[in-house]
Amino acid sequence: MHIDKYERYWMVAAALMLGAFFAALLASSVVFGVHLPDPAGRVNPEKLSETAFATPGLRDMGDNHYEAHIVAQMWLYNTGEVVDGVPTIRVPQGATVTFNVTSKDVTHGFYVEYHNVNMMIIPGLISRGTATFNEPGTYRIVCHEYCGNGHQNMTAQIIVEPSA
Ligand code: CUA
């Protein structure tokens, strides 16, 4: 069978590229340990009342570190506190907050504006993300997974109070 010289070059080049891609994939998973994020834990969405999500809100872990447990549901976040009708997390300036979020009904989103927390909230799983709030102000949490008729109203806020 005759194969044109240039066609042969391209076959070799394509094979080399495939090899390089496979090597890069192998290196990132085996050498650098890159994985999809695992859920931080599992809960039975029907039995949240038997877990730490029974009493949503902040726990002070000391050293300006807080653990928040938040339940997402159609169409609100239960954060344990409400300010002017808006579910609220209130922390002092400089606080580091670890958000533990789960859903009691459908898939929701959890995005904290201006901070590096952007998660999917899936019933049965706990999503965990941590952010530090250095600037005082009010930061919105929004649901960015379409979850039904009230999706666009599903927000909460983080109030970061200035340190005196
Ligand atoms: Cu919850 Cu969209």
C-alpha cells in the first residue's frame, strides 16, 4: 500500500501529539495529584434534623475562623439569621469562613461575590468552601443553578463588620 510522504509525516505528528496528551494527562493525575473535587461528606437530605444542619448558622472556631452550616432549599438559604428579610451571615473583618452547604430538595448553586467560593449544592452531598473576608461590606450569595420558579429570588448575604 502506498502512503504519500506528507501523509506519513502527518500520521507520525498526530501519533506524537496523542502520546504527548496522554503523558500530560498521566502526569497531572499521578504526579501532580489533580482530581475532580470530592464531596466533603454525605447526608441524608430527609434527615438533616439529625445532623449539624439541624441548626444552621455560624460556629466560632476561635482565631477569627468560623464554620457555617447552611441549608439550601427552594428558594432560600437557611443561614440561621435573617436581616431585613435576607438570610445573613455576619462576621468581623478578617474572618475566615468555611461554608458547609447542602440541599434539602433539588440542585442549587452557591456563589459568593468577590470571593473564591463557587459551588454546586446537591441533595445528599455536603459542599465545602473557604473564604477570607478582609474588606468590610455586604457580599451577596446567589444561586446560579436553575432550581425552579423562585430561582431568581434565591439570595443571601454576608455582612462583614469593620473591626473597631
Ligand atoms: Cu436555588 Cu437556583
